[in-house]
Amino acid sequence: MLRGAIPAVSLGLFALFVVFAVGHVFLLPPSVGPTMAALAGGTALAFLGLRLGWRRVARLPLSGNALATGIVLLVTLNCSAHLGLTGDPDTSANFAILAVAVGLFVLSLTWLTGMLAVIVGVWILTALTIADFPLGEYGFLITGAAVASFLSTVIRRRLYGTLFTLKEESETQTRALAQSEQRFRLAMAGSNDGLYDWDLASGEVFWSDRIRALLADGDDFGSSIRGLAERIHREDIERVRSQFHSFLKSTSQQFEDEFRIRYADGSYRWVLVRGACTRDADGRVERLAGSLTDMSRRGVFDALTGLPNRRLLLDRLARLTSRPRGPQDEETFAVLFLDLDDFKIVNDSLGHKTGDDLLCEVAKRLQSCVRGSDTVARLGGDEFVVLLEKVHVPQGVQITLDRIVAKLGQPFQLAGRELYVRPSIGVVMDTHAYTGPEDVLRDADTAMYRAKDQLPEYAIFDATMREHLTERLRLETELRAALAREEFVVHYQTIVSLETAAVEGLEALVRWQHPQRGLLMPGEFIPVMEDTGLVIQLGAVVLRQACRQMVDWFAHMQPDDIPYLSVNLSGKHLAQENPAGVVEQILSETGFPSHRLRIEITESAIIESPRRAAAALGQLKLLGVRVLMDDFGTGQSSLAYLQKLPIDTLKIDRSFISSMTSQREGEELVRTIVRMADSLGLGVVAEGIETDEQARMLRAMRCGSGQGYLFARPAELGLVPGMRARPEAADVGVESEPQTVS
């Protein structure tokens, strides 16, 4: 309350004693000194009164207001007396000096300044009560006391302000620290992650309650790192130690590792441990603090096999691709992308339960082929990825590849059966140039598809595969545009009776009239259309176009007299929900008689899913359409399949026909197929007949029908020669017809 009055009183006192000192030194008249002193003291007390009384009336108690008012009145009387306006100056001066003493006493309520003020006040009262007090002789002493009082006041103000600031800062820091501790406690309580703080110098570790709850279940977890280390899976402990020692020797500020750890319930789960460290001047780690995350709660493991899933795999790949690597590094990482050939047959024939059991067994065998530092992940379905870290290329990768091929080549005992699987593996070894995980998986996937067409079971990615992939994407884009622009045309090849040489039917064969490359054969675009599913749309286009052309061309003939139309459909059509519905719609649109339509399905497409094929083909049969099994002899069909499937005719593959004249075994094989078909009541069509000798041998075997260059090459409908066979065309040439799938 008195802080504002201190400067005023101090300045007034300083002026008072300076006047006394000057009067003593220069021997001024006695009346001048008291008058000037009174004026100076009055000024000081007036300031005091204004600061204490009138500016802070609302804050001061009644006694404080009375004191301030009294001081101002006394000062006023003193000044008026010395100016001759009121009574005895000496009496007024005494009252003024008494008021000064009272003011100084009030100031004595403060510490250092008050003490000095009391001393000065005592000197002044002594001068009033002792008549012969040598005031002049002690003027310098009094002046010095006043100066000391003034200086002490200034020092006190500075010191008080500093202490006040320090107190405010201390209180602010205390409040901030309390808030920070509260936030930290709330964060620990609300987080699913466990927190730790490890002082490596003392070995002491702070474990959060979350870590203790997950791992200790009330047991004494201790305050050392041993409590955690003892719970790490035995297959991971050496790798974790190696990783941590490498971190200690490095200059990195961040530590991160994943491993399995035993939980309080005895189960092992994958956890992610992260930490940030401080290092001393020599680079040694002093302190490491961070978190422990339960990976099983983040949805990063496959529910069926327990392996890391795609999300976790991409996370680990991202960590590896972000690390600086040099092209001369002997150790790097490699990726093996693997799927199981014909796994779908297992699911469809033995059921999904057996298929799932097979996937779990494959996962176990893959894990047995790698080190603890490597990762085996399941992307979905029958696709797996093996991530090899810190592996020597190519020797280390080759060792792992050989081990995987050998392990998966052994039979699986499931559902009382002995099952075999063949893996196709795509390998990316040179990983230095990759900067993102998706690029690595893309190239490994590309190499895996290349491996499906070759032996051994794996293919190593190189730049030519990427070029092939780019070309494939370009071709796919062009095929989609070709469907929209109706660039596909239909050519026809005659099917004749080998006994009478009469034309029995026409097989519709698709061609692509490319705007730049000209007429393209099916082998140049059908595989891509099969992979992309565009073949379903293409099949409908060919069927509709062929039916319409046949109706227009043979409009003058009775339905029973026109040649039958044979159209190839892909196995993907059988996977449609209602494959017969599309055929029925096209027959209705074009008016082509259903009993003159033959649908050809390859043997491999039928055997891939016999039950689904039987249902789809049965629907076609209900429409009056006949079914032909194309490329017979190239698949794995059996007599049981032939008896159960609604098939009318077998088409013997051209490879068997071409071998009849050069190999006796080939001739006997064809004869066996003809006899078997006859015993089952099935018709037979021989494909790829190119010579008279082949036609003669087939007639001798009592094969009913045939087609090939001997009789006619595929052509537009109007160019098919006379719709009759040419038995005299004995030497037509030996050019083989490309694959004819539409």
C-alpha cells in the first residue's frame, strides 16, 4: 500500500536535510532555513498524503485516511505560518516536523527503509526536545542519513521488484509443472501403449502401469531392463540384442524394433518398441525413453495364420526403403512374393476348411525356412511375402529359395489326404533403387507371374519385366478401346464330316482388326483379356456377331438345314452368376435357333471347377444348346468327369493329331480317345487336320468329324469356300492355326 509513497517521502527528506546542510555551511539567516525546510517537508508530506489518502481512498482503512488528511492539514498550517498567514511559525514548524516523524513511523512498517526512517525521525525529535541541540553541527550527518535513506529506498525498490518478479516466475513455473505432470498422468492412463524411461548409467528403468499390467500381472516387474528381456521370445532375443547393440554404437537418436514377448497370460504377442535417446559428449547413450505398443491391437496380423498382414509388411518395407543404402553394400534386403498354383482347386474340391488348413501349414513351413530377423507375411488368399533383412545377395537369397521350394515340395497330410502344392515365387534382389514399399511389391508380383510359366518355380525381377508390364498395360488400354470401337471381327472355319466330306458346321474364330497393326490373331490379345476379365465381354460380342451373320447369310434356308455354329466361351463365363442368361438373350435378339448352337469350353476350364461347370453347362443344355469339350487330352479329366458332365462332343487337341503320323503312341492315343467317346455316346471332332494321311487315319478310326487347313482356312463368312469340303485339297500346306479362343 505504501510503495507509491516511498519516492515522494524520500525526495522530500532528501530536500529537507540538504537545506539544513546548506544553511549550516553558508550561514544563512535562521528564519530562512526553517521556512525552506518546512516547505520541503510539506512538499514531501503533501505527496505522501495524495498517494495514501486521495488516490487510494477506497483501499485504505479509516485510520489511514485520517493520518493522511492530518498530515496534509499540518503541512498546510506550517506553510501558512511561515508565510505569515497564521500563528507562531515555531509552533507550526514543530507540528510539521512532528507530522514528518509520524509519517516516517508509518514508513517504519516496511523493513530497511522504515528502520532508516525511524533513525532520522529520532534525530529530528531530539532536535525539537533539546533546546541546545547542535543541529547545524550535525547537518552533514543528518544529510548523509537522508541520502542513505534515499539510496536504500531505491535499492529496496529494485530488490523488491526483482523478488516479486522471481516469485511470480516461480509460481508460474510451478503451475506449468503441475499442469505438465497432470497431462502426463492423463496421457499414461488413457494410452494403450506402455511407457518406459531407462537411465543407462544407473540401470534404473521406470515402467508405466500399462506395461506392468500387460506383462507382469501383479508380479514384481522390477526396475531394471531384465524384467523385459526375460520375457522376449527365445527366437527373437538374439536379434533384439544385435539390433540394440548396433543402435548403441551408432549416432542415431531413435531406436525401433519389433519382437514377440510373453504376456501376463502366458501367450506371446508381437510388440513394437520405440525410443528416443540422449547421448553424452562421447556419443554414449545416457537415457532412453519411449513406448511399447501391442501390435495385435492394431489389426496388423492375419487372423487365419497369425502372420503379419499387408499393413505391417508395408510398414516394415517403408522402414527399410527409407534407410540410406549404397550400391556396394553386401547386405541389403530382398523380397520373395509367393502364391500357390491351383489353390482354387483345393477350395472347390475339398472345401474351404481344408483350404484354410493348407494355408496355415504353408505359413508354418515358410517360417521354418527363414531367420528370426526375417518376416513372413500373408497378403490374402494364397499370396505370401517373405522379407529377408540384412541378407547377402545373391547367395543368401538363393539358399532361402532352395529351402522354401524343398519344404513346400513335400506332401501335406490334410483331411486324410496327401496334397501337393507348387509355389510360384517372384524375387526382387536389387533393392537399392527402391524408395517406396509398393514399388517393391509390384515388381515382385510381376516376377511371380513370370515364374508361373517356367521351371524352376521362381523368377528374379529385371528391367525387361517392367518393360513387358508397361507393354501389357498399353495393350490392355487398347483392348478396352477396341471393344468400344467394335474392332473385333469374326472369321469362320468349316467343320466337315470325315465320311462324306459335307460341311456340318462352322467354328467362329475372333480376330482383331487393329487400326495400325492390321489383323491380329487371338494369341496376341486373348491372354491379356483372360487376365483382365475382358474376355467375358468379348465372348458376348463374338456370339452376338456370329449369330446375326449366320441368320442373315442363311436366311433362305430352313433352320434344320443350316450348318451349326460353334462358339468358344472362356472358363470365366462359367464363373458368372447366370452364364446361360447371356446366351439366351443373344439368341432371342438375333433369332438364331438354339439347337444349331454349339458352345465350346476348354477341358482345363471345366476341370478347374467341375461342380460349377456342371451347373452352368446344365443351364445351357436346357436352352437346347449343345456343349463341346475343347482341347480334350491336354487337361486332367477322367472318365468320372465325362460321365457326370453334360457334354455332347469331344474335340481332340491338334497336338495329338499332328503326332499320329510320326509316333505310334500318338496314333494309339487318338484311337483310344475315339473309342472311349463312342462308348460314352459322345461325338468326336478332330482339330488341326492338315494332311490327307491324317484324314485317312481318322476315318479308319471311325472319327466322325474334323477341321483344319486341309479343308479350309478361317475366313470371313462370305469367303468360306462353297460351304463344302474339298477332298482333293491334299497338299494345302502345313501352317498351323494359332490359338483360337474367343
